[in-house]
Amino acid sequence: MSDTPDSAVRLYIEQHRAAFLDDLADWLRIPSVSAQPDHAADVRRSADWLAAKLEETGFPVTEIWPTPGAPAVFAEWPSGDPDAPTVLVYGHHDVQPAAREDGWDTDPFEPRIADGRLYGRGAADDKGQVFFHTLGVRAHLAVTGRTAPAVNLKLLIEGEEESGSPHFRALVEANARRLASDAVIVSDTGMWSETTPTVCTGMRGLVDCEIALYGPDQDIHSGSFGGAVPNPATVAARLVAALHDADERVTVPGFYDGITPLTDAERKLFAELPFDEASWLKTAKSHRTLGETGYSTLERVWARPTAELNGIGGGYQGPGGKTIIPSSAQLKLTFRLVAGQDPDTVEKTVAEWAAALVPDGIRHEITFSASTRPCLTPLDHPALQSVVRAMSRAFDGQKIRFTREGGSGPAADLQDVLDAPVLFLGISVPSDSWHAPNEKVEVDLLIKGVETTAHLWGDLAEALR
């Protein structure tokens, strides 16, 4: 839809490529590790650096938003067009812990370019993917002759994503008016591969709980009392065994109520991806697939809800035997949710399920951690189609395919609080080693991200009017 010349965009980006990479390397040198208190000052320094760079880019409003933890960065650049839509870009500037002794070939906070790859903690997750927006908007302005973006452009770059975003929803709720948008672009995601560009259309939600089971007031002799009193470890095992049926469906009553089913079109699009199950199993360090009957592996991971036992404990764990009935046992469970499922409702049904199965004589406590909502954008949404068109232009007309994300993240909070569709725009690939030693980003793909955003704002301005 946008008539921005592709060749002009590429020429501008090429002319500024070296300076862009130098600036990104400068940012990557800041060890903004939110999970480690010793780096709290570095996370703040990272926020200050980004705010200053966004001001230099041209954003007339740049602010540091404090939280009880690490600060976020907010920036805003009004379009000037009275009917322009508003778009919010989300990302994060904090990074995972990293040290040379973890297996890095070089210092993780001394970035380097080798063989067309930029190595350094945060290169892909998520500083590189945040930073491509700065050159992208400049290219958009330079080629169109505009003095402000075609959309009212806002950025919210948080500082605690790698620590679970504990204060993010409260931050969004407190600033909902300023963050109000017609669409949200999340640039904390990736593509299928270097040769298969894709757009993610959704993420699963998450409910996390721990069930504690209590029987005798202390461990007791299994010869004297076994078979005559309830055993909390046995109850724990029965709960786990009852969690799925023979078709690997979750047995919690009401668990599947209201979910948005996969359409035939989505299943066909998933099946078009070059998925190699044998290779996937090697990555999973597993020996066979298993899951809900009637669905493919990708469908199970991306678009179906799940229940998993993450840990089980109770009773004697030392060497040799100890003939006891333990006084307690514990389970840790997580439930991945899909569109249409409400975390509060799932928590209620799980609590009722557990209560119905725990027998008299066993006391139980169930504790839920903070939940994450699922999010999904329909394939025919005009904003999603804008992202697809912009990316296709950057990738020389290549067909853009669709994925979902099996994990969970704070993007759903933006969709929920702001009541706006969430679109995922990322160029990272599986080999980029997120959270692992030698994290990197493919420089050519990073530039494709720049080019995509240069086309995106004009396209969205037309699509969302």
C-alpha cells in the first residue's frame, strides 16, 4: 500500500549502516542484566542511553519511567496528521546474565562482528531488534520527505522482561492513556529461519501453581500404619495420573471451554512450513513426540492448551530405603493457555479439580503465581497484513509465512489493557542463541528489520484509517 521506493530506502539504510552498527555495539557494551542486583546501575544506564539515542533520532518526547524494579523507556513522535493512527512498539533493554566462563568465545559485553554476524549479549534479545526501529523511522522520513512519521509513533521499552516483567502490567495500567494505540508492534520475537521469513500471530498464556499435600503430622512407620492412613505422596501421584486422559487431553473440567479453535486455513499454513520432526526432536533432546491426539507437533506447541508437571516431591529421597509414610508431598504444575482462555477462570477450575480429587484425611494448599494471558491476532487483520506486506518488500517479494509462539510473555498485557491488536515483528532466527553463550544476530537480517519498519509506518497509516 505504501509507495515508498524500495531502492531509495535501501540506499539510505546502506549509507547509514556502519554508524547504526557502531551505535548498537555501544549499547551492547552496557551489561543491563536485570536479574542481578549488582547490575541495577547498568540497567539504569542502558535506559538513559536509549532515551538519549531516541531523542537524537528525532523523538520529541523521551522519558524514563521508573518502576519498583528497573526503569522503562517511553518515547513518542506525533504524526502531525489529524487522522493518523497510533502505533506502539514494545521491546526490552535488559538482557540475560552472561560471563566468559559460561562458554562464550569472547567477552559477552564486548561486541564483535565476524562472518556477517554481530556477537554480544542482547544482539538479538532484544537490543538489536529494538534498535532497528531507530534507523527504520529515519529512512521512512528521509525517503518520503516527511518531518514526522506517517503514524503517531510510540515506544515502550521495558527493563525487566528477563526477570519476568513483575511490574510491567501495573506500569501499563498506570499509563494506559499515554500508551493508547490502534496497534502494538512487538519486536521481541523471531522468524522460522534465515531462508523462511515469518510473522508470529500469537503467544500462549500461562498459569503456574504449586500444590502442597499434608497427611500425618510427621513421617510415620509404614509397617505400623501403612494401609490404614492416607499417604500424601500417593495422592500426589494420583493427581498427576489424573491430569490427562488416554488421548493426552487435559481432564480438568471446563479447561477447554471458550478456546478459539484452529481454523483449517491456519492448519494449512502451519503445514506449509519446512518442519523436520527428527531435527526438532534432536533440539528437544527427546526420543519421540507425544501430545493431544488429532494435532500435529507444531499445532500442539503453538495453538493448543497444555498441562505439564514441572516437579514432584515428597518422602525419603536419600540412599537406601526408609520405610515411612511421608508427612507431605508437593507438585508444581503449569498450564499453557490459548486464545479464549481466561487465566482467572483456569485457576478456579484447577483449584476445584484438585479439591475434588484430594481425599479426606489429606489437607492441601494450592498457590498460584502471577499469570500471563494468551494473545492472538486474526490472519485477516489489516494491521497484520501491513506487517506482512512491509516484510515481503524487505525480503524481495518473498512469501511471508505464519507461526505462533508456544511460550508466554508480557505482550498479552498490552493487548488486554490497551484493547489493541498485537503484531509481532522480529528478524531473529533459532541459531541466534538467545539466553545462551555466543548470542548473535545476522547483520543482513537486522538490516532487513530496518527496511521492514521503513515501509511499515506508511502502510499502517493507510491500513488503519
